[in-house]
Amino acid sequence: MNSHTTLVDLPNPTVIESEVNLLVQRYGPPLRRSLTVAPDATAVRYRFGDQGDRRAEVVFVIQEPGGGLWVHAKAHYPRSISRLPSGGIRWDEVVEDALMREIAEESGLEVVIERFLGLLQYRFVHEGNVAHFASYAFYVRSCGGVPIPQCDEAITEFRQVLPSQLLQIAADLRNLMGDRRNWGQWRALVHELVYDALSASHAGNP
């Protein structure tokens, strides 16, 4: 895919099967899931209001040379919560370009894309209306170094976790209370998908 491909005029820019097929050819078939999500007031504003600058998001599973995966925290996250980094796919941007741009902006790391891990499609249903969104998850290998945000991303910390700890991160997100509860339950979904995709990969390659 080249950087000048435009998707703005296509009828369903959240997930475009021809684009997915190109990614599959390059990086293998993803684990795919489609889920219906009941949004809270914040999600309603994001998904049913101004569509903003993103048609979907990339989630990057960065493995460093020692085997750990990088997760991050931001200043506005509840205490002790961290998650896999992610970033928006612009309306005029292809998925692969968004992935490399967001990794550079959020971590500054040099990476190699290894696998198209997962594609999670969401249906946000509110008062009879439906809004679509998607998370494209990729497994990438870092060439080494410590992640350092290159833009104002409000990231306060990066730390390493084992792949087996992703389920605990998902559980921590699901167990959030208060005004971040809905956000945590939604964010848990992609961590569960990534865990399952990595586990399936490991089982197939003992």
C-alpha cells in the first residue's frame, strides 16, 4: 500500500475488505471479532457526534528484544492502569501508514511489522442508531531501545509486561468503577483479542 492511497470516498471507510486482504497477504490472517457495544455519554459524543479525525485505530503490540511487551499509561488514566498503545487512522490514511506513524509518534522506536494479529469491529448502538469503529492490532518487533514519546501524547510511563499478563490488564480495565467503567470495559476487549491471537500463534509454533 502506498502513502497516497485515499479512502475518503469509499462507502465504508472503517473496514475495507480489499485493504484487509492486502494486509493479510503481507502479514498473515488476523483473529477477527465483531461485537456490539452499549456506549456511555462520552462514547456517544465520540461515535455519534463529530466524527473527528479518525476512521478506526491501530493497536501496536511492541515486543522488545528481551521478550517483553510495551504498555503505557497516561496522565488521565486511573491509578495503576496501563494498556497497549494505540492511535487513530485518519480518514485519508491507509492502515499500515497509520501504524508506522503512530508508533513513531508515541514511542520513537524503530520496529519491524511481524503479524497482523487481530481485527476487532464494534457496533455502538444508541437509541436505535448504530456507529461503527474498528481496532487493527499488529505484532511488531522493536529493534531495541526505550520508548520515548515524540509528540505531546500525555504518556507518563512505559513499562514491560509478559504476554501472559495481558489478561490481567484486561481484567483491571474491566473492573474500573466510576466514570471510566464503560471505557475500561471497551478497552479490555482488544487486550483479550490480542492475548488469544498470541496464544493461538504460540500453540501453532511450539
